[in-house]
Amino acid sequence: MQALSPKKVFFEKPCYDAAMQRGRRPKFEAPAFAQRLVALRQEKGMTQYELADKLGISRNRLVYYERRCTNPSMQFVQQLATALNVTVETLLDKEKIEPVEPEKKTPPRVKKLTERLVNLPRNKQGVVLEMLESFLDKNEGRS
């Protein structure tokens, strides 16, 4: 049996990174109603869990409405409009709504380090920024 060399690297890239989309990619484009529902939910800053809880349904049921539903019941549309604080007409509008890109939030650790960096004297800030830029330049192509 062969011993593994400690220098041998099995994974040069991480399996997942922040840029990867969560979940499986859909096999087909969602219906217009489903796209509007997703866009409006994201615009309101709600997660699927929050909206499902507000509607009194499971998250899986909400996923169905966001991915495949083409003809929801009027009762559900009215509940949805109330939960999202929009009109029924907004939900049923024929025009396609472009999805809202979620905001990229700065991690708390980065915020704390940035605050600490600002409090340093200017010459020390320059040293830290040079080190950071050098590190990022070296590792930019490795993601």
C-alpha cells in the first residue's frame, strides 16, 4: 500500500464558492406568474421561509408556485397580494418582471477589520493595503 505524500494536493479548487448558484439549475424557464412572484418577494427582501410562513404554507409549496405554477387559484393570488403588500393586478400583469439581484452583503468580520483599518495611522494603512493588494493579485486567478 502506498503512503500518501503530504505535498500532494487533491483539490486545487474548493468544491463550492460564493459565486455558485444555490440548488439545481432549472431545466426550463419558470412561467411568467412564477417569475413575478420571485421578483416581488426578492424586492420586498423576504426569504422563501418568511413568505411561506406568512401565507401559512410550506416552503416546498411556495417553491412550486415560484417554479412551475402557471394558473394559481384566485384565493391564493389574493393571499399572496396581501402578504407582499401589492395589488392583484401587479401579480397577474402580463409583462415580464426582471428578477432583482440580491444585494451582496459585507460579512461582519470584513466590516470589523475595515473599521480597525480606518483607525490606524495613514502610513500603517498603506502597509496593510499594499499587503492586501499583493495577496489579492496573486490569488485572483485561482478561484
